[in-house]
Amino acid sequence: MRPGQCAASGDSAPWELWPSRSGSSANTISISTPITGTGSSSGGFASVIPGTDRPFAGFELPHWPAVKELALRAAAAFPWARAIGWDIGTTETGPVLIEGNERWSPSLIQMPAPRGLLQGELKALRDTLAARNRFEGGA
């Protein structure tokens, strides 16, 4: 089983893989394709999976369509929750939901990205929510 945590934002999301003694490593991944992008860990950007000579970028996550569907079904079961960090593993026969974390690490969204993510769809969403909050009398 491969551990993983996916937190979507726009067309890319980090994917936490390969926990090691020194912590986890995170990668970017496009929601539309199962191929991992850049990787980073607590030590900064990395080019290989810790403890191996295998590169971060270019790894194809197994059962990607089924993983996304499982995450969406799990999220639909908790419509009142604004964000849940889902731990999803993959087996040879498909994905397995391990757990949902209400106190997940939102920094995972930014950590593996080579540049800021507050642009495009995510920026538009933030701006829309901020305007709605001002209109409704929020702080």
C-alpha cells in the first residue's frame, strides 16, 4: 500500500508520498493526469524519492481516476466540512480510504509548488469569497 494525501487546488494538487524517517515528501500533481511533478520535503526541493535513486517527477500514480472518485465520494459524506485531508492508499486492486483529517496541513497545498498558487482559479475563488463576505457583512 502506498500512503498518500491529496489536497486539490485548481488543476494541481500536492500528493504526499513516501514517508521517511525524516518526515514526508510532497509532490505536485495535475488533477487531470496521474503523473507527479516536482517534489519537496522538509529539507527543500528534492529530485529523488528519499532513500532511492528514483526521480520524483514522472511517477505515475496507480488507479488515479478511482482515487479521485473515492476522495469526492468521501467529501460528499461530510458536506458541512470546509476541508478534510484524505489519506488514500492504493493496492493492486484499487484505492483504499485510510482516514480523513479535520486538522490536516494546508501548507501541503503550497509546499511542493515551484511558485505561488494564488493565481488563476484559486485567486478568483478567493476574490469571490472575500467579496461575498464583505457583502454579507463579514469581517
